[in-house]
Amino acid sequence: MFGLYGVEAQQIQWVSKMIKYSSDLGGKQNNIKRILGKPDAFPQGGLSANAWMPKDALKGYEWVEVSFAKPQTVKQIAVFENLNAGCVAKIGVDTGSGSYETVWSRKVNYKTPTFKAVLPADRNYYFKRKRRKIQEAPEVLNPGIEHVVLDHAVSDVVAVRVEFNFSLLPGLKQIDAIGISDSETPLEGVINSYEGFEALHDAEIIPMDNLIPASALVSNDGKKLFVTMETDEKDVIYSCNKMSNGKWSNPSKEDELLSAYDNYNYILAHYPNFILKGGRGYNKGTGETGFEFLDPSYQSIGFLKVAAFVNYDNTASATISEDAKILIMGLESDMTQGGQDLYFATKKEDGTYSLLQNIGKNINTAAEESSPYLLSDLHTLFFCSNGFSSYGDYDLYVTYRLDDTWKKWAEPINLGKQINSAEAEDLPFYDEKEQVLFFLTKVAGGQVIKSIVLPIDTINTALKM
């Protein structure tokens, strides 16, 4: 997916293969293969699981040799340094001989243009849904792109060698991508979004009477908005009634939905025949997931069980089809691409679910994907991720299932800056009847629920791009 493409007649290639390198952390996150392909930690910059971090990220000499899908004329080489940019020391090109001719080296007092990135946040601080501790990083991250424009274009370039001197600057170092172009037009990180999303009306904050919301979901009949509130003692489910003016009433406790467990009490699905609710503990080795099925009168009708269920966290996110035959979960397991991933399972004859299967690398990255919400067409999927080019932190995306394997999905599309911001957006719920998207975010330091009118035609047009 990362081969040649043109932008205004500009021929661009991103790295397609690693040849040699000085060091590698190994593992699934921050390994050398994270350089492959187009930038995914830009334009936001900052600490990312999707970028290469050498073993000694604070000092020393490191280098990489990379190749591209096809030979091409090179006028520009761009190195995307998403942490403390300005450490590229020398660049050489190979035109097929197997040796590298130096085409650029850092001059004395030369400085790479940088900008201050949004510091990636600990998602637990926002939503209490995350296990892994976020590595502390300096507040001044100074990401930047080393745009090297050659005095004379070089023909038939097949490979590039980039040498780094990471002792030039303090702090952590990460490399997101390396690109080549036949033009001087600067290469940039591009968010895969749709212009129609920018034409949406502003999202509105739903008043919650000074309570702190942690999730939102509309009942099947559209009359109630279920909201989990964070309190000092436990997570409590409230509901707001829809008033005649279309607004939501002040929240009131749903006493019948109180759980013996303190955390993760929230509604994930509300259908005519059943409700799926979180709030139970995860019991390893039992197949129990921590989710429970309720009937419309809130009486328990069984627990959600998945074959050989394993979860590295205390909880997970999930979405389920109205016939309960398809389950998609967000969690971290041995099959992860990096952090939390999205998985699917199908219902078995005994009412339990099959082994979870990873839905694939087109959605799951070395970073984190979670909070899936599947529409009634069983093809359109919303989710949250910090693994793609974004507006700052965890953003909301939409994708479309392309076949019946549940492992082939269209490239995710960012829902745009009318919805996503420098803060973390999470837990999307789409009311198909009203064509309104609900989601969590931060405003002025406080956690809020927002809603925005998002026509289904706009979504479908974006997915057909």
C-alpha cells in the first residue's frame, strides 16, 4: 500500500524494505520495521509505538539503509524525526552499484526546523480503560522533518543510507519514516480524512449536571441516553431522558443497573431482545470476559464467554450485532500487533463465542486500537486509535469490511477536526436513526460527552473514496 504515488505531479516513495541497520529494540513496538511505509506519527509528532527507536536512544551513532519499490530520480530526501529532531548527520544514495554516494551532511550550526508536539497522554487519565503505563517523556518533544533538497537531482536511486548522531540533542529519539521525491515540494505527513467531514456542524457538549461521564449509548427506542459516571467510589450508570425539544434531561441513577463491582459499569449494546453490560471481573481460564447479557427488564440472562479468552487488562471494549452472532472486542492479548487490538469472534451453538481472531494489520497497528462500534450493516465500523496520522492523540476513525473473512478492511478514515482534536477522543456510539455520533473528549481540562450530526450519506461517501 506504500508504493509510488503522485501529488501534483510529484513522484514520492516511502521505504519498502529494510536492508541494514545499526540496532533494533526488537519486539512489536518501536522496532526497525516501524520505518516502513508512509508516516503515521505525523503530523502530530511525539512519542509513538509506530516509530523506530534505537537501543541507545539518548546518545550515540546509529544508521539505517533502506530501499524503495522502484528506481527513481531523487531531488529531495525527507527524514521524519518525531522526537527531538535535528540528529540526521549524513545521507547517501545508491544508484544500483551497491555503494552509497554522500549527497548531504550536516553543516556546523545547521538546525532542523521543528515544532512542539502535543504530548501523548496516558489514556487511563482520560477513560480508565488502559493498563500499560505510558513512558514518561520530556515536555519539549521538538518533532521535525529533515527536508534535504539536493543541489543536483540524482537519477535511478534504489536505496538510501541515513546516519544519525543522537548525541547532538538531549531526550528520546524516534524515526517515523523516510521518503524520497523528485521535487523540492516538502514531503509532509498527511491525515487520511474526507473533506465532507469538515463541513459538519460543530459538535455540542451534552450537559451532565457537573458529573464526570465515562461512556454514552442511546437506547434502542431512542428515548434514553445511558451514561456511565465516574465517582470517588465507583462507576455508576445514569440515564437521561429525551425531551420534546430534542435535548436530554439531567441524568438520574439507574439503580437497577448497579453492579457489585466498582469499575467499568457501562452499557455496550441496547437492543430489543438484550442488553450487553460491563462491570464484572475478568476471571482468567473461565472464558468469562467481564461482560453480562441482560434482558430488557435488566435481569441477567448469562455471561459473555469467549473460548480461551485472555486479556492483559482488567477490562475490554466490545460491540455486538443485534442478532448477537458477531462480536468485536478491543483488548490486548498474545496475538496483538502491539498494544490493544481489535478482534472478532462468532457465536457458537452453545451460546458462547469462538476464539478471538485479529481483524488484521490494515486496522491494527503497533500502537492501540479500541472502542469498536459496528453499524447494523455489519460492514461499517467506528473505532479509536493512536496508531495513524492524527490531530494530536487518540482519534476516531471509520472503516468498511471488504469481505466475509472479517480480516480485510478498507484503510481507516479519520473523522476530521470537527470531531477529533489535540485531546483524546474515545468510545464512539452512532445513533443510526438520528444519524448522530456521540463520543468522549476533553474540553478545558474536563471530560465531556459530545454529539454531532453525522449523516450516513457522508460516511458512505467517505468510505467510497
